[in-house]
Amino acid sequence: MRSRRTSYSYALLVLALAGCFGGDDGDSATAAGTTTTEPECTTQCVAEACEQLECDAGNVCRAVPLPDGARDDDIYGDCRALVCDGGGGYSSVIDVGDPPFNMRRDCQRPICEDDGAITLLPDETDRPNDGLECTEDACDGATPTATPLPINTACDAQSYCHADGSCQRCPAYTECVEPGPEPNDSQAEATQLGMISDNDADGGTVCGVLSSPTDVDWYVYGGLDKLGNVVDPTRTLTAAANARLCVYARCTATGTSISCLQGAKDTAPQGQNGCCGAGKIAPYVNCEGLDDSMTVWIKVENNDALACLPYQLDYHF
């Protein structure tokens, strides 16, 4: 026999409630209009090819042969079907109406040939999907294609396409020109990012460019500690090459303790303690008392002394 197919007949449990609350005479009675459903088979059984399930007089499930000449299909999508002989046996025949499901996304469509073979035909409606937001997926005959969209095409409300097909918050700068504001080359001239709370949704993204081997960009914001949130001033820097990211903090109240969960300890030009590293920095900052509000400085510097280094800085408090 070919592969087994399993079917089940489940018992239905019907609950009849008699003697509902509120009967004046206290007798049990069935609610008016209630119907009782006869249970189906009380046992389970298995149907092979060219068989169907029935309940016998004792409500026991049993498998019986399909009638002579009935058609069955135990393997969908193999270009074949079964013709039953009425006794539980069958013969296999070609069925051109049983092609494989087309779930390939490869610009091809399977069909059944008259001899039962499976052939793939070009199908330009079966477009591929490479998972990139900034490519145009299409078919060139039976060949999948993925054409990058023009650089800086909008790929969502606040993001832009890059040459590698990725969708990023920052545009792809075609010239080494800082988007500003400048100057922000020192801690004293740090770009103000405003006041944000320790609700992580209050963070943001900065798009910048280090326009020379010695260029440094500084940013600063005030962090407000709100009840019920956790202070975790995490920064993530995405750059075309190796850029160095530093985070420094000073509590609004006295006493600032910093440990570097990621990165190495460092001291800012104005004396604040912090952490530096590549990629992602997550300092643990503890302030005296219950209020962990603080001022946070961020520094991005050109670690490989490249002539031009675009970057994207994501931050929250």
C-alpha cells in the first residue's frame, strides 16, 4: 500500500441540565426546546487508502472500502490518483489535475504532464522575496531577480534605502558632509538632544558623519527618572567602519557610580566617568538616593582615522 492517512472520529460530549433553578414544584424537568445530540463513534480508528470511516450499530468506528471505481488521493501533488476496486484495493492512475502546490517563489510553476511527470514552467507571477525592503523582486522569465532601489529611496516613514538593499534610519551620504549641527567637536560644544525620560520609547536616532581622521562628534541630553521605569542608558552605534563610542554621566543629585557592562571605563574631558567601546555601550549608572535623573554625554570618534565615516547612533535612557 501507499502511505497511510489517518482520520479520527471523536466522541461528542453533550451535557443536559435538568431541574433548572426557579422550578416552583421542585421537580426536575428538561428545558423546553432542548434537543439531545446522539453521540458519534465512541472509538477511534484509521482509514487506509480507498477506505472511509463509519460507525457500526454498536457505535464503534470501523473502516470500510470505498465503492468500486471511486477515486482517492493519498498523496496530494504527485500527479497521480487511486482508483478503488471496492474491496479495499486500488490501482494508481495518472491525474494531471493533481500538480504540486506552488509555494516555491522561484518564477516557476509545476504542472503534470500526460505521462505523470512533473514539469516546471516559467511563471512571472510567482515572484521571489529576498526579505530586503529596498529591492524590487521580479521574474526575468524563469529567473528570479532583485534590483536595488535607488539610494535614499524612502522605505518607511523615516528611513532610507542603501546600496546593499537595507532600509536604515540614516540616509546614505554621497559626499563627506556632516549633516550638523556643527561645531560639536568638544564636550563643551555638544549638540543638545533635549530632555528624555527612562521610558525607552523616548530615545531617538542621530545621523552623523565624521568628516576627517580627527573629527569627533559630541551629544548631550538630560535623563529624567520616572517612577516605574528602569534607567539603562544604552547606546548602539552603526558605522561603515570601526568607530569608537563613549558614554559619560553625572547624576543630578550628588554621588555618581558607573560600571561598564559593555565597554571599558573612561573619563570625559570635564571629569565625568563613563564607558567606551565599539558598537554598543551599556553603562550601569547608580545615583545616591531614589532619583536616578542625570546628564548624559555621548562621544563618537573616528577610531580608524578614515577620511569619511558615516554613522547612525541610537540611544535611550
